[in-house]
Amino acid sequence: MIVAMGRPSGYTQEIADEIVDRITEGETLADICRDDHMPGYRTVFDWEEKHADFSANITRARKYGYDQIANGTRRVARGDHGSTGDVQRDKLIIETDLKLLAKWDKRYGDKIAHVGGDPATDQPIRTQLDLSGLDEAQLRALASIRVGSEG
């Protein structure tokens, strides 16, 4: 009898814990899922949808993992462990990691504030629309638009 070997697809606490531990150390899910004993990328997403505790652990692990990635960029910048010895390459690694961190976690992004009116009071910009020229059908159509949604 021939038994087909493949990636695990059944959820186990042991594999779930290893995934969470490795993400906590700053390893990406894509890299983790490349290991033969790990499930595929999509399988992990399915597990997150089916197992609330696993999903919460992944979310928490990512936060700590981002801190590990940030610490890694500091080590590269200082020429410590992780540095390639090639200044241009190290600079690229640092810039790439910082850009990714800024997208993944708002703690690492630049704070952007749009202000208007009196700069001394730092009041937010306010927009005022004049809808007096619209007929009833146009107003209903406008009211049906959900702000902040896509599609």
C-alpha cells in the first residue's frame, strides 16, 4: 500500500503553537509555511477562521514579531549580528523592513495629521457640502452610499 505524504492539513495544537512561536520571533508566515512539516499558507488562514484562540494568538504573536523585526533592523544598522557586511545591501534590508513594519503596524509608521483653520488650535480639516442643488432622487442616491466601504 502506498501512502501519499503531503503537507499537514489537520489542525493540531503542536503545529499551531510552533507557528505562533515562530511568528513571535519575527519569522513570516510565508517562510514558516515553506517548511515541509508545516501546512500550506491558505490552510493556516482556514485554521484562523475556525479556531478563535489560534487567531488571537497569531494576532498577538505578530505584534511581538514586528518588534523582533525592528530589533533586527537595529542590529543590522549597528553592524551586529544580521549585518551582511555590504553597506548598500544592509541599507536596503533596513529600508525594506521599516517600510513593511510601517504598513503592518501603525506603531512603526509616521503619524500624519491633516489640520486646517487656525494652526494654533490644530483643528481638523472640515469639509462642507452644498446639496441644495440636488433633487430628491439624487439625495436618496447619495444617502445610500456607505462612507469608507469599497465597491
